Amino acid sequence: MTSTNARRRNATAICLLLTLALAATVAAGCAPKVVTPPPPPPLDPAIVLREAVTDYFTDIPTHNHMISAADLWQLMQDTPDAVFLIDTRSKDDYDKGHVPGAVHIPWKELGDNLNRIPTNRQVFVVCYTGQTAGQSVAVLNIGGIAARSMSRGMNFGWTPGESVLTTAATPLPEARTVQLNERETILRNAAAKYFSEKIAANNNIIQPAALAEALGGNPDGYYVMDIRSKADYDEGHIAGAHHYVWREVGTKLDQLPKGRTIVVACYSGQTSGQTVAALRMLGYEAISLGLGMNFGWKPAELPLVK
């Protein structure tokens, strides 16, 4: 009798264990599976760059990414350790005399030295007239390095005088590794590419007389865009020039021709330099009017229309 009860208990226990095992198996089969989502698709560099260029024009600050020589010099006296000044002129001109503390990076070599430019200091760029510095600051800002140019450069803008210039060179900082996300990497690479591939032999500038002669022989040879105020455009502009509000250029990109050379005219060539750089980064064939309307076209007494 005892052995029969024992056998019954053992059989019951085995059935219970089998039932529990079956329940566990069913429960495991019904449990939600953990699915790892696929990685996001890579960003499209063309889209990233176009968005950055559009934002550049939309977010232009009140100082237009420029600073006067007097204000720059005062800033360097007040907070010398907070300023990083880049002189992009030739080595000969830099050696003859430059702003104390300025480092020398030839203009077309800026792209090779982006990792030497500090991000914890205010970056300023100086050239001869402000036009190539204008191109530089647009490219640097789009590439993630906040920068401003010195208005009208060393040739026309430097007011503190030659007596404060120095011939003592300031060494470049050591190159450093910069941690960038995917979007930042795309824009930084585009900035480096500009200086190595997007600068023509004429520094992306056409002189007023050359433009006037070209337009005289072929009025449709260039697409001229005037980014001065509407009032100044109405007062007198280059024949055939199209008016664009500077801060709206980023929203008007589809209106610009890809198959023609675009000449950008402003007051002194500096904001046009910024515009040219942004457009060339997007693949437009854009050049700037040398010294702008105020210091290039008008002094040469070239024709204007209203």
C-alpha cells in the first residue's frame, strides 16, 4: 500500500514538473522579442551643406561677421588671451609688419590648419582689403569655427598706425584632435575643401573695369546680383543687376543660375566675399566685384542705371 501511494506521489510530482516546464516554455515563446533598431542612414552631405548655408544667411549677426581695426586693436589690448588673429597675407608682407600676436597662415593653406585654430578664443581674420577675409570667415563659420574679419583689411582698414606693427612672428598652436559628430565632420571637410579646391587664380574676384568690359561685349555673360540695400540699388546699380536682400540669399538659392558665372556686388567687397564663399561651397560659379560698388565701381566712374 505504501509503495503504491509513493508511486502515485512520484507520478503526481512528475506531472507537476512537466506542467511547469510546459508553462515556462509557452511563456517564453509569448514574451516580446527585443529587436535592435537598425542604425540611422548616413546624412546626405549635399543636404547638410545646403542647410548650413541657408542658416548662415538667416543668422547673420548685427556686426556682419566683421570688426573695425580700432575695435579689434582695443579688444587685443583689453583681453589679449581671448583673441586669436590670423593674417592670411603673403609671408613677405607678414614679415614686413603685422599686428602683434597675429599668426601667419597663407590664405590657401587655411584648410590644412583648421585643427590649429582654437575654439575657445575669438577668431579674427585679416587680409589686404577684407575680401578674401570675408570668404574665409564664411567658410570658417559654416565649418563650425566662429570667426570675424577685420574691415577693409590691412591696406585700407588698419587705423592704429604702422608704429604698433611688429616683425616678430607668433608661432601657430599645435595641431589637436577634434571630436566631431557626423554633421560637424561633413561641414568641416567642406570647409577644408574650399581652400584647396574652390579658390580660383583670381581669388574669386573680378575687377570693376574687367566686368564692365565683359558686360559691354556680352550683357548676358554674367549674372550680377546686388546685395546692397534696396534704396542704394534703386539709386544706381550695374545694368542688368538683380537685387537680393543679403540675409535672404539662403532662401533664394533656387533662383540662382548654376550654368552662369554669378558676380556678387556689395558696398566694399566684404559681404560679397562671404556670399561668394557660401555659394561656391554649394557648387555655384560665383565671384565678387573687386572693392564693391563704393570703392571699386563708382570711383572708376563706370556706368550706373536706376
